[in-house]
Amino acid sequence: MSVSFAAFPGLPHSVAAARRFVTGAIRLCPHSTAPAEVVDRAELITSELCTNALRHTRSGDPGQTFTVWIRVDEHGVRGEVHTEPVRLPHAVPHLVDAHPFCESGRGLFLVDQLATKWGTLSPWENGVYFLLAWPQPR
């Protein structure tokens, strides 16, 4: 198993840096047999979750940060985006019905479609996790 983490400033350019970090962490893991599709999915999911962190939590406020954790083992990838508290009290990441002409609101829908599983971190941690499993050899 390999665990990597990095903190990023709460700035828009950090989303691309977080994507590069995640793909590198998965590809460099000595035990990883991650198919290219899993790496691509992890990259897109990370992009969506980090963008949401900047838009909906205090991680996007001046001087704030978010942290990305990636755990890779022989079964798959677990990613976590740890954030500052949400801006709106009691707001919890959830799927919404985005109007077809809206420019935003589909991020968690993509995460839901691409991840094996996703959800919020524990009640005392701010953020979201995702799991991506890959087929096991027989």
C-alpha cells in the first residue's frame, strides 16, 4: 500500500496541480496495477472535488488550503479531499438536478457516475472521499 498527500493553496490553479499529483501518485505506486481508465477517472473526480472545495468551502477563501490524500493498494484507489468548513451552515455535498442549460451543478453527478463509491468524510472531518476499484486477477 502507498499513501501520498499534499496541501494546495485555495486558488483555481491548484485544481490542475492536484490532478497532476493524483495521477503521479497512482502511477508511481510500486503495487499499482491501475488501468489507464482508473487513472483518468481519478483525475476527473479529483478535479471536480477540488473545484467544489474552492466554490463551496472556506478552502477557497484568501489564504486557505485544501489537502488531497491518495491511497493505492492492490484493490484500488481511495482519494480524499480535505477542506475547510463549508460556507453555508449544514451544507452537505449531495447530488442535484442540474437544469440542462445551467453551466454548473453536474460535478457530483460525474463523481457518482465514475466512482465505485463516494461520500463525505467523518463528522469531525471536512471533505469528500472516493473509491475506485479495479478487477482483481484470478
